[in-house]
Amino acid sequence: MKRKSILLLAIALFLPLCACFNAIPELNEEDHDKVVRYMADVVLEHDKNYRARLLDEEEKQKALEEEAVKAERLKKIEEEEKKLMEEKAASNSADDITTNYVVKSYGPDEINDYLGIENVEFEFAGEELVNKYPQNGDKVGLAYVSNEGKTLLVVKFDICNVSDENAYVDLFSLSPKFRIVINDNVKATSLKVPLEDVMNEYQETLDPRSVSSGVLIFEIPDDTVVETLDLKLSGLGKEAIKIKLK
């Protein structure tokens, strides 16, 4: 059936090329196949559109390479989509929903390790809210007053020399940065107030087995109720740490 179709197509295309054609002669099978092949070759030879659709070997190779690249890109896209779906499914799992991410907190005794001060320990000694610090002014009458709508949070520390030798503490030269986080949402940076006991400016030699006082002063909204306190300590070219105070 296929052979007859090819023959009829070839004859239909070949007829216009013949000046006179009255009948199709009877052919044996071998001659029949030769005529079919000849007519097919003639058709293909004169069909410019067909020849234009043929690719040379270089073009074929290029086309194959392009198809391979497309297939590889498609594979990567499918893999990425699958990965995203897996991650999304994992993030929606029951375990993840009920688990809270907790940032590691340190205690006040880690302050001296962070600052690299030997034989000295820092202990949290409480906090207070005031409009002026110090309340009665220091020896020369200096005091810091909060701005309107603000109050001062004074965070107190005991600075302890736990050795039998003198210990020099120079926080002014170290220039650490102190930030306070109140109730996990109110944040403030310590004020550099020129008072002797303010730790941003602190420079003192401690006697053996002695305790000195230091404070950090923060200005916060005056309606703040302090429930929790975290101190973020940074600087000295180190990664910041969080000190749990209250």
C-alpha cells in the first residue's frame, strides 16, 4: 500500500514534466521499483523547499547540542522546583511549627572573657528607672537628665577583682559597644556620659579582692515597663554575644 502511494505521488508530480503521456505500461517488480526510486529522486531534486529543510552534518550536530543544553536546563529547573517543594513541605511540618528557635544567651560572667580582662568578674547588680543620673549629682555636680518623653534605664554592675593582685580595668580604651534589649522589643544603645562609674568611660585600678561599681545608662520611652533585660556586647573585632541579665 505504501509503495502504491509513493508511486501515485511521484506520477502526479511527474506528469507535468512530460510532453505526451497516454498510458502506464505494465512493468515487472524490479523495473517498477526502479521507476519509483527514479521518480522520487526527481521530485526531491526539484523540490527546493525540501532541500532547504535538510541540515548538513555541522548543523545537525549543532542542533543536537542545543537540544542537549535545553534538556539539561529543564532537568535543573525540575530539580530546583522539587527541592523548593520539599523545603516548603518540611517548613510546614508539625515539628517545625511547634519548635521555637532560641538564640544562645550567656551570663554576666562571660563579659570579662569577651573583653579579655583577667582576674576580673562582672556581676549584674540590678536596674533602676530615673529621670536624672546620678540623682544628687557627683562630686563636681555633674548629672545627665533624660529628654522629654524619655526616662533613663540605669543598669548596675559589680566589678570584682578576684585575685590577690591589683587589676587595671580600662574599658575606655577597649571601646566595647553595649546595647540593651528590653522585653525582646525595646532597644537602646548605651550613652557615653562622662561620669567615672559609667562603663563606657571606665578606667580604674582595683585593689586585690575588692569590688567596684559600674553602670550603663540607656534612654528609653518613659512608659516602658521592664520585665526582661538582655545586654548585647560587641566590638573588639569579635562576633556579638547576648548577655541574659533578667
